[in-house]
Amino acid sequence: MPLFKKRTVGKPGEWFYCLEHKKVEEGPDCPGKDRFGPYASRAEAEHAMETARERNLQWENDPKWHDAKATDERDDG
């Protein structure tokens, strides 16, 4: 057992959404790889998955990220 526990970085009043536990946490209780945030409010953290879905949809439909040429090359193979 380690002598010192490595603390996660964060400040009081910051909110996170834990992907592992599927819950909102004040302060980073879980490792960075398992959370979204920080958010300014609990309400923002509660909507983290919805926000991520919206952003993913925007990215998937962004023409700057999906060139017609790259799509054509994948279809040929």
C-alpha cells in the first residue's frame, strides 16, 4: 500500500461527471480518464452526457472534418 495517496487535481466548487459511476461529483474524486469536467455548476455536470452527444453530432456533420475525397477513397477499398 502506498504511503501517500496521489491526489487528483481540482478545486472546491468544480463539478465533474464520473463515467465509471455515472454520477455527478463535486471535486475530482475519480481519475481524469473516468470523468468529464470541470463544470461551473452541478446542473451543467448533470447534462454532461447530453452535451457530449450534441458535440459529437456537430463534429460528425462538420464538413471541415469529413472531406469528400477521403470518403471516396474509403469507398473504393
